[in-house]
Amino acid sequence: MRTTAGRRARLAGLLGVLMLFGLLTAPPARAAGQLEEAIAALADGETVWVAEDYQGADPQLVELLRARYERADTTFRIAFVTEEIGEDGAAAQQLAAAIGEPGVYMVHSETRSATSDSPDRSEQRTTVGISLGEWDLFDEEMARVGIGNGNVLLTLPDALDGDVSAGVHALADGDTRFFVDPAVTEAFPSLDEATLESVFSGVPQLRVALVSGVSGRTEDTMAALAEDLPDDGAALLLQWQDEDFSAVMATGSGVPYTISDLVSVVGSSAITSVPVAEMPGRLALLASVLSDTDLLTEAAGVLGEQALYVHPGIPGFDAEAEYAAALSGAGTPVRVAFLPESVLELQLGEDTPWSGDDAEPAGMLAGQVDWADAPEQRMVVYRVDTYHGGRVSAVSVSGDDGLAQRAWGTQQSGEGFVAASLDALLELVGAPAAAVPGADEADEGAAAGTGEGGGWSPTTWVVLAVVALSVLSTANLLVRVLFPRRRRIRAAAARARKLARMTPQQLARERERAEIPARAARNDLERLDEVLAGLPMPRTSPRQVRVLQRIRADHERLLQAHADAVTWDDVAAIRERARRLNAAVELWRQMESRATAAH
């Protein structure tokens, strides 16, 4: 093969980019004296300091911590370091001495473990001149144990200042239905009261609090939020957990759904997880469930006016008008709906068709559409699993048996699955391509530069290599800190879609892979069960009794989650929660022994 000068230049440019990328993404060497560096930054006005190679602080959590601590009346400072800090509290005390103000000072450490893939973690906290005593801080930390109870790093400011609690409790007065913590909007500008008002405009009986964290027992917060709730009313509390928001609900006696069903609609399961980017869509699902207008009626109303309806809770699609226009020009007239199956199944209950790949779901919708004088009444319904990025789970067709057989092959998954499914359907029914803004430019861009010689000029490749080197240098922090989280999110979403498409044989192999770690998780839970069984009921304080009862209840939830676990990831999450419960038990023991000694 003859190597041209242009090919040599392209290869040189690409190799240079790849070599520098490898250097930039290599694990950074940890400099000594991180605590001193953190203290200097925090004394200079920063509220949160994170070492570059600290993996346990989610970037979105860090942004929310900064927004919350900067707004707090009480001084809060926290450092996340990757060096040993000891067990004596000296690191947090050193930080407090450097700041020299009343407040709460915390240092979290993460160091490599020689015996585990997970790092060893330790935490220190000291307080100076604040109103909360040791028992109050203990109560606040214990109130966070369990599912959907928030993150103590974000509830502590409210425990001292009471600003978030005041906003949540005010919803029961009836003057407003929504409260959004200003720190949430500062960290995530798309999440504000206007978003809640838009999504829930058709659900006047719903109260919603979207907060960084609210102090006290979640049960007490929900009781306050649900005070004087009408029979058909509901209340929703969304607060930050670890990497996403959690959801907790209360309902009036006239709501026809269980609380666990409603929570699962918002949070995708009983162990709720609501990513920031998916928040508006998840709330739209809940709005549909609680609306006076059921999903089929809502879709039928739209389909009486245009050829396409896509529920707003379905992720990754914003071109409904363009695709509706394309469908209106189909040689084989058809109307199409993308419906969230979680809402459909709740509202239809026992009437939900057992299989989505038949005519019944489409026929049910077609029967409610005003077809006017349409001579042909074809309906295609895509049932969508909206969670973990979304996917089409089934296709139903009515009014044309021939189309039904061919339409089943149009369902797509992965990023842009709605548009991909519609593109396949447009070709099937002889419709023009949708005039989606940017689509032509993207096609032209893909073909650009492919003239004579099969590529760009050598000069262009060299320039691109230089530009890439500059971009990679300035993006070093993003590579180290933000990209790992995005990879985890994408991997989790891809894994969920993969499981949903698995055959029984493939699913059996996945269970086999998780079998050994599941045994280890079971051993963890059994050891914890033995510890809990050996703890006497405390006689020192009613609060100690409540905390122990909460720990035991959370242990029971973990046992149920273990029974439902399918994948290795499921088991890993259970083991992490068991570790946290063990830490909570140890803290409980320490406080109980101190109280006993004091008596």
C-alpha cells in the first residue's frame, strides 16, 4: 500500500491527540497536604472543597451543597480529601479553628483499600457555638437512615436554620401549592416553581415540595405536608438523596391508587431515583395518573386534531409537530400514539391488555378518537417503558392486519428511540421524512470534506490536532470528575434496556453471574440480623427506641430488595445500603453506651 503525505499527516495528528488524551486521563498523582490546601480555600470563602481524585462526591451533589451552604445563615464548610485523617476529629477541629466562626465543619476522607474495590471512607464533624446538642445531631443523622429520607449533609442546614421546613409546612396553609428550595433552582436552573406549575396545571389538588433536604423525620414532614389534604388530594416531597432526588408521597382517602404505586411512577421503583434531567418527564407521568382526564381520553383528544400524540413523560423527543406533519402526508393514513405503560397500567387496572403486541390497546384508543369523515381508521400504539432512557416495549395496531404484521418491526430502543421508531414507520406507510430542524445540517456535516482523495487536506488534519490538544488540556477536570458519572448513568440505562430485551436463557445467565455476590449480600444481611436480634430494647431514651425501630424496618426492606434482585448491580446496591445500616448501628451503640454511662 502506498503511504501518501496526506495520510502520514492525518496519522501523526491522530496519534498526537490519542497520546495526550491518555496522559490527561491517567489517575492524577495525589499531592501531599490536601487538608491544608482545602483549609486555605475554605478559609478564603469557599464552602465545599473536593480533591480531584475523590470519587464519592457526585458532581451534582457538590453543586447543590455549594448552593445550599452559601444560602445558609449558619456557617457550613466541608472538605472531601483522599488522604488519611485519623479517627480523633483533629482534621475537622483544624478546619474549624482556621475559619474561626460558629458553625458546622466536616472533613470526609476516601483512601484506597488493599482488600476491596471500594475505597475506605471516614468522616469527621465538629460544631462550634451552635444551638443543636449532640442528641439533636444524632437524631438528625438517624432520621436519614433508610430509603427516601434525604442526605444529612443537606438536611443539617435546615435543622439549624429552619428555612426549608418553613417553606414545606406553609403548603398546608393553602396559599400556594408548590415550594421549590432556592438552592435547588440555583444548582439546577430548569427546576423551579414555573416548571411545577406547568406540569401540574391540571392537577389542582396536588402539593409539591422540591428541596435540597428537609430536617427531622420524613414521616413528620409528610404528616405536616398532608395536613387538611382533601380526600382526592396528594402531596409529594422530592429531596436529594445521593446522586438523584428521592420521592415520598401522601394521599387523601379518595385517591384510587396506592402510595407505593404513585411513588413508583415518579421514581421508577419503590427505591426511588429521579435524575435531574428526567425530573419534568417523571412529574408529567404523575400528573397524568392524578389528572381527572385519563390517558386514553387525553391522547384521543389530540389525535382527533393531528396524526401523532407523544406523552410528555416520554424522554428524548421534542419534534411532535414535525412528525405529525409528516404522518399527515402518508400514502397509508395512520394515527400514532406513544403512551407510557406505567400510567396506562395504573389507570386501566385489570382492564389492561395482557399483551401489547395485539390489536386491543390500539383498538381501545381508536374507539375514543373523533375520526370525523376519515374513510380508514388505522391506529398504531407504541407502549413505552419510560425509565432508564426509555424504550418501546410493545406495538399494537388496529384497523389493518397487514400493517400490524409489519409495524411490529418498527419499534426501536436506545438514544432517540421515539424518532427512530417513527422514521421506520414513516417509510412503512409511504410518508415523507419529518422536517426536523438540524437534520439536514447533520447529514451534510457527515458528508462534508469527503471530496477527491477521500478526506480533509493534511493541513486541516494538523490544525484539528492542535485544536484538539488545546481542548483536551482545558477539559482535564471534566474528564476526571464529570465523565465518570456520565459513563455510570449511560451504563446503567443501557444495562436496564439490555435486561428488558433478554430472553429467558440470557436472563438466567445474568442471574447466575449475580449468584455469588448475592450470597455475600445475604451473608451481610444475616450478620446484621444477628446483631439487631442481640440488641436489647433501650431504656435510656424514647428517641433511641425510635431509631432502633427504624433501623430494623430498613433491614426488612433490604431483605425484600435482596429477594427481588436480578443483576450484579442490584446486589452491589444492596451491599452498599447494608454497609450504611451497619454504620448506623455502630453510631446507635455509641450513643446508647454514652447515655447508659451518664445514668
